[in-house]
Amino acid sequence: MKEFKPQIPRPEIKPQFAQIDRVWTEGFENIQRIKAKSGNLVLGTEVGGRTRNEDRAFLNTELDFFGVVDGIGGHPKGDIAAQLVAENLLNAIKQGFLPDQIAGKPEFFLRRHPEIEYNSGACYLAAKIEKKILRTWCAGDCSLLVVDDKGKIKFETESTDLNRAAIGLQAAAGNPEYTGFLNLMNYDRIYAFTDGLSDNVNIEQAVLELKGLKVENAIKQLAATAKEAMVPVPGKEYMGNKDNITILIYEILPVPLRGK
């Protein structure tokens, strides 16, 4: 007979909060959930229907600050402009400046780059969560919406004049418009995206269909739907806006469910 040995209870190992502060360039193939400060988050960006990706996403989990950037189409070096704008926004928030507080501040001007042209630029949507309050800033035609647990849209930003976008070597991060705030509830989902998604997908219908899907599956489905719309269909004139695709989804969760 085996000797009975009582099991010594092991202390519960809680997942650590991984601080992430970076500009995103990865696609949607290997999406993984990120344990963020207020819930779970996924994001990705890819070339879509174009030959190079001029989109970016950015994220600082410690400060609950995130957003998407779209290099302005038709302008040279939009990818470099998008990268620099994203970096400027991250640098500013770490120094205590919100997006609408940095316009005209020399320390946040686009850093000079040997390849960038004077008229290069980028639109963006930035957001920050603090004590379950979401604040948003928009410069151009990137978008953000919040969907409740039933798939109903409860908040949506509006595009601003492109003059607010970051254009030129001394555009800093443009002159974004503060587009409002919302008290978030558990299981709300925040969707931030560039027009490579919104021009090709019926967003209202799409978010309803995504209800109940895990965030990593939802983002892959959205990206696939947008790419399908860019493929020419025989006998139809419409083949979508062949653009880059950038999507970020943030699901607000109670503390025990974050990271799971």
C-alpha cells in the first residue's frame, strides 16, 4: 500500500501584467491577446490591397493609451510619417501630455528624416482609459467606436478636417480634435481602425456578428472581410478600397478575467 502523502497547496501564480510600450507593425496571422490595464486587447496592421503598409498602431499598456495611424494616401513616405507620429504620441503621453496638448510644441515635432518629404503626413485616432473613462482624440479619418455586450454601438467618433492631421516636417502630431469621453462598462468592446476597414466593411453589421467571439477571432474575421472586399469580382464594378488594414480591439473586463 502506498504511503499517503498530503498535498501541499501551492500558492496561486497570478499572470503578471506585461508592460508594453511600442509602435505596432505586425499582421493578423499570429494574433495573441494582450493583458491590458482594463481588459484584453488585440491589434494588428497589414498591407491589405497595397504594395506597402503606411499604417501603424501604438500601445502603452501601463498608461492605457492606444490608437491607430494612417499615412496619408498619395503622399510620399507615408509609412515614415505614420511611424514618427506614433512615436511622438507615445513619447508625449509618457511625459504627461495628452494629444491635444502637444500641437505646436517643438519637442514633439516630427524628427527630421533624410527620406521624408515636406508634404508627408498621417491621420490618427488616439484613446486613453482612466478609471473606466475613455477619452478620444482624432486627426483625420481614422475611427473608434464602442460596442456593448449585446453588439449595440454606444459611442462613435467622427472624422475631422484633414488640416488637423500631421502634415509636414514640423507637424508634431497635428492638431487633433478632442472627440469626447464615455464611461465604460465591463464587456464593452472598443474598436479602433483605419479606413482600410471602414471603407470595405459594414461596421454596424459586422460588430453585431462578432458578438460572443473571442477578441483574437473577431479581429481576424474583420481583417479577412475587409481583404475580401478588395478582390475584384467578375461582372461587378465595385472591388472595395484597396488600402492598408489596421484594427485594434479592446475588451473591458473585470479584474479576474483579464489575461484569460
